[in-house]
Amino acid sequence: MSETTQRTTDMETENRTDTQTDPETTTGETEEQVQDEWRNYEFAGEPKLAVDDLDVYYGDDHALKGVSMDIPKNSVTALIGPSGCGKSTFLRCLNRMNDRVKSARIDGSVKLDGQEIYQEGVNLVELRKRVGMVFQSPNPFPKSIAENISYGPRKHGDIETGLLARLLGRANEDERDELVERCLRDAALWDEVSDRLDDNALGLSGGQQQRLCIARCLSVDPEVILMDEPASALDPIATAKIEDLIDDLSEHYTVVIVTHNMQQAARISDQTAVFLTGGELVEYDDTDKIFENPQSQRVEEYISGKFG
Ligand SMILES: Nc1ncnc2c1ncn2[C@@H]1O[C@H](COP(=O)(O)OP(=O)(O)OP(=O)(O)O)[C@@H](O)[C@H]1O
Ligand SMILES: [Mg+2]
């Protein structure tokens, strides 16, 4: 049995709070005990998402350990931490994308507007419409720019009316055009593509494709947008466009973004959660506080580039 597996198994059989006193680290960070007050971020208003004591296992691998955090509405929350610490795993739990991973087992609670998403009877299509996702590599459909936007709403809310209208030959083209324009404008892409809406989306640049994916995500009217390193494959100019866009989006949407880019997290987020080795949330606070005056020594070392 590998050292990691052994440690995971040991911890599974112990009381969860014992994991907080486990001094072992694997990437060279300073040993320290995580303190609850470092991650009890308090803010005014109701949380949009409330995560409580979330554990995720992939087979024997304990990828997330007892993570609790409340995510405020209409703001940008950044998730940072070294590779393999569970950021994507955490993000995928917020719209139950991990349900698709056969080996994954999830314990704990995630509430969206106070409603548990991990309970029987939750409509996953509806959940993923409310909590949309943008991935690291842009993945537009191999269809026209306009169809990339209109596809989702047709599949979701407008299924009955849209289908009926189409069958009766009364599909509302104007409505579709309006939606396409609105979403492309909101994703700061309209000016670049308005004269070629019927061109294949795969002909766009990487940065444009990523904004198209954001536009596609907006087309079904989500409340939360999860982004997993959305700009990591882009050049600085395309990245700056995505960052500006995220800033605008946070007026109306709750954005949760994973990034490896510290400056990006510092620039665009309101609050930052730092995950460290072993799938633990170590510190969660206002972004300024995390970057200027973190409480955890390991977090300080991580954000100053001493490890990770
Ligand atoms: N589908 C999966 N099946 C099995 N193990 C997985 C799966 N996805 C993630 N893991 C494991 O869970 C742990 C956390 O992975 P995760 O992808 O969440 O990390 P991350 O913080 O997003 O890393 P990165 O910064 O490299 O993207 C890792 O040990 C990883 O190997
Ligand atoms: Mg990841």
C-alpha cells in the first residue's frame, strides 16, 4: 500500500478533526495545524452556495477533506492551490458533475439558495442550468456561432414551446437572434463576430472560442458560473478580456473560478479560498487579506511562490 493510500485509510478510520493535526506534508510546505478561524469567512447577506463538511473520495483516494465554505451571491470567489489539491473536484461538486465519475463518492452537503443539491429527486439538468460551467479548454460545438448559443435554450426551457412552434412552422427567428446578440454582447464577443454568426465556431481564435463558451453558458440564464482555469490557455490580451468579462458578470451572477495565476486571483476576485495538499481548505477570506496578510504560514509560502 502506498504511503498516500495508507494515510488516507488511516484518516478515514479516525475522527475527521484528527486530519487537522496531521503534520505530514508532501510538497515541502511548513508543517502547521489548520485552524478553523482561518476559513470561517464571514460576510453580510445570504450565501448563494453553502458547502458543509464535504468529503470526496475517488476509490481509496480521499481528494477533499471536510470542506465547509459559504459562497456569497453576485461576487467572484477564487479557488487557488497547488496541482492535485482538489480545486476542480470541489468545483465539480457544486453542480454535481462528479456524479459522472464512477469512482467518486461524495459525502456532505451543498445548498443552493438553501436547497440541498445532494438529495434524491434533484433534477440534474435543471441544476446544471442554474449552475453552469466553463472549462479550461474552450469546447464550442462544431456548429455555427449562432447555433452554439441557441442550442441550450432550445434544449432546456423552450423545449415545448420551441418544438411546437417549429413543428407548426412558426419558430421565432427574431427571438433567437435577440438571444444570440444579447449573450454575445454579455460575453464581450459581439463586436468581433456580429458579421459572421453563421460561420463555424471552430474557426474562432482560442480567446474568442472561450468567450463563446461563456456566451453559451449565459444563454440558459444561469445563476452561478463555475470556471475551471478559463484563461490558462490564452494569451495575455485574451486573458485580459476574460478577466474584464468576469468582473462585469459578477454584477448579475455568482462566479466561482479556479486559477493557478495568483495575480489573476488577486485582480478579479472578491474572496479567495486556498486549498493545500491533501484536499484541505486551509484559508478563506477577503482576497486582499489572503494576499496581503494571510494567517497560515503555508498559505503565505504558497502565494509568495515558495512551493506549489
Ligand atoms: N476522475 C478522477 N478519478 C480519479 N481520481 C481523480 C479524478 N479527478 C481527480 N482525481 C484525483 O483527485 C485529486 C484532486 O484532483 P483535482 O483535479 O481536483 O485537483 P486540482 O486541484 O484541480 O489540480 P490541478 O490544479 O492540477 O487541476 C488528485 O489526487 C486527482 O488525482
Ligand atoms: Mg484542476
